[in-house]
Amino acid sequence: MHSVKYQITFLLFFLLTLLACDNDDDFGLPVNCESNNICLEIDSGTALPDTADGVTTIRLNAFIPKKASKARSIVRFTTTTGSFINVDNAQFPKDTAINGLASVVLKVGTVPGPHHVKATVSDGTESHSDRIDFNLEAIQDKVLVLTSSTDTLAADGDSEMILSAMVPNAFFDNNRKITFFAGQAGTFDNPINQDGSNNKTSLPLVAGAPTTAILRISTTPGNYTIRATLGEDVSYSCEHRITLTPLANEDVFKIDFDTTDLNNLPADGTTLVTAKITITGINPFNQMLTLESSGAWNLVGQNPANITLNRSGETTAFLRMTQDIDDCFLTASIGANTTTISTRSVETCPAFIRLVPAATSVRFIEDAVDLKAYLSRGSEGGKVSTNVPIEFEATQLQGGIEKPVGFFDPPITRTTAMEEADIRFTTTSDSAQILIGTDIKISAFLPQKPSIRDSFFIRVEQ
């Protein structure tokens, strides 16, 4: 009986001894931590960082198997980014860790690139380590600017583009804002610039969602860079490229004239042409339209003229014809769009000619007299065009026949803006050609219409 009790007591003692021995084994080690030295892992409650935001924290656990060393050991943590929170030198005696666990909290730095954290255990004679490698992206890459659907729009001054900016959750703060900079790409409806410009706007962060701004694009084509910053801090910013394409001129300008025959405009220095310009295809409101004339007509008022358009996009211009027979150009420009209308004025001829000599007599040999022809449109109105040719002739009745005598200098003359034509008549050096005592008839006429003429007689003296 005593023998049975003794056997049972011994067996129970043996089992308790085994349990006590098993209790010296490691508890709570990760499954994949098979090393007899040290194993470093990220705590299950945190995630590997991906942004060098200077804010994100992660908990790191270093597991040290009890079998690794029976001597007093030190666990030391080192990192290439940020710093450890509330830990001096990030080192722990092995025997201060519960079940061989040493933990630290790391706050990442602000320098992007490849980084690592390392845990090293040492007993003074030998050391063992484990490390975790990761890559941190620049915080700038986490502020994202996007368009609503496309990065390319027509530069019509009316289309809208939705810009969106996101920041890491760690950066969310009710007091923080996103500032959008559009440059020359367009304008915002809620400007903040003190100078009154509206190509910058600042909007509050939205929790868990992008901060959006509506950009009304400009009328100037080109490639533009949109920029977003976290408040006014340019160190936290990103850029996004957009393209504004030009509109075809026929989609922008509509120009109507008050005449049905633009190719028959008289060069009379009087006729007034009305041009109605309508801007279509782009938002004209508050846009600057530039009109400039050249050639044989002139804008009434300033030339060039800068006109600020209203919402209708319409304006009226008046052009006065000159007396020059030449090409006529009207150029309209708004933003990057330009169009030119061209035509050519036509000659306006005199309806009447009045010839006035500087003298009423001339010697029959080598003498001269100056003549002036005054021209008029009469009831037809307007002025005679410049450079209209006027011809002259001088004849004397000899033997019942009108014979040409003398010569003119120049042989043919042209009208001036004063509606005049000047010429000089000179008798020849050959006295046999001119009869003394017989008047010479001098006439001025229009070559293309000889019936329009004037004549007078000048006496020939010895």
C-alpha cells in the first residue's frame, strides 16, 4: 500500500518537474521567428509606413528567445529615419522585457527614400541582429491634383475643370487648408489674393475626401502647370500639367458689315462702314477685344482700339474710307485668337473738272504757263480718290485743222488728296509750229471718260 502511494507521489513530482521545465521555454514568439538569436517585427496594430511625413508612428517588437543566451543581454534599436518616442538610446536589458519582448515606437522622418530599422542583441562578446527595410515616398507625392475628366480642354474661357487635392490622413487638421495656384491657366470664383487677382484660392481640408476647387480655364492656349500646397507651405506641394488647345478662328469671331458689297467700297474719304463683331465659342465677359485697321480705311476713334466686352460679346466698330485705292484690313484679336478681314477699295472719279491757268497768254517760243485742275464729285458726294490719272492736251487751229502744239510736264498727272492736279504747259523752241495771234486750246480730261473735261484758251504773243 505504501509502495503504491510512493509510486503515485513520484509520478506526480515527475510530471510537475516536466511542467516546470517546459515553463522555461519561450512564450508568445511569432511563428516565423525561428532564430535562436533575435527577431524584429512590426506590431500587428500598426502598418509599415510609406510616406516621409514626419508624423506617422509604428510600433516595433524585438523577440529574443530565452535560449539565445543565458547571459545578461542588451537590445539596441537603430533607425535611418525619424526617432524613437520616449526611449533613451532605444536600448533595453534583455531581462527587462516580458517573455523576451522589447518594444519601441518609431516616428518616421521627412526624408524620402529607402530606410530600415534594426534591432541588435548583444551579451558583450557577440551580437545578433534583425532588420526591416522599407521605402518612404516624399510627402509632395501625396498631395494630388487631378482634373475631372481630362487634362486637355479648349481655351474657351468658359469650360470648368475640377481640381482635387488629397493629403495623408496623418496630415488632416480642421485648421489646415489646401492652396491651389492656377497661374495663367484660368481663374477661381473665390480668390484670396489681396491684389484682386483670382488665380489662387485656399480651401479647407475635407476629412477622408479630396479638397476640390473649380477652375474656369483661360482663353490663352498652351501648356500650364497647376500647383497645390498644404496651406502656404511650399515644402508640401505637387504639380499637375494641363493643356489648353486653341479654338478655330471661325468658332470665335463673327463679323458682319452694313454693306452687301464689301468689294466695292469707294475710296472717297467719306464713306463710313459699320462692322458688328460678335464673339462666340468662348466666354466673352470681361474679355479684352482688340481691333486694328490698316490700309485704305481707318477705325473711327482710337486705332488700335481695346474694347472690354459685356456678356453679349457684341460690339460695333466704324471705319472711314480714305481716298487711297488700296487694300483694307480689319484685325480682331481676343486672347490667343486672331482673325483678319480684307478687301480693296475702288476708285472714285471726278464728275467735274475745272481748269485754271496761272496766266492768260504765252509767247510763241520757249515760254511756259502753270495750270491747275480742280476736281469734284458733285452731287455724287464724297471726294475724288488720290492717284486718279488726269490727261492734258494743247491744240491750235492751223489751216482748219486742230494740231497739237507744245508739251506738258509731266506728260500725265494724278490727283492729290486735295482733289487737284498740277501741270506746266511749255511752248516749243520751233517757232514754225505755233502761229502768233491764234489762241491755243488747253484741255484737261479723264482718260477713262473723256467727256469729263474742261478747257480754256490762252493767247499766243510774239
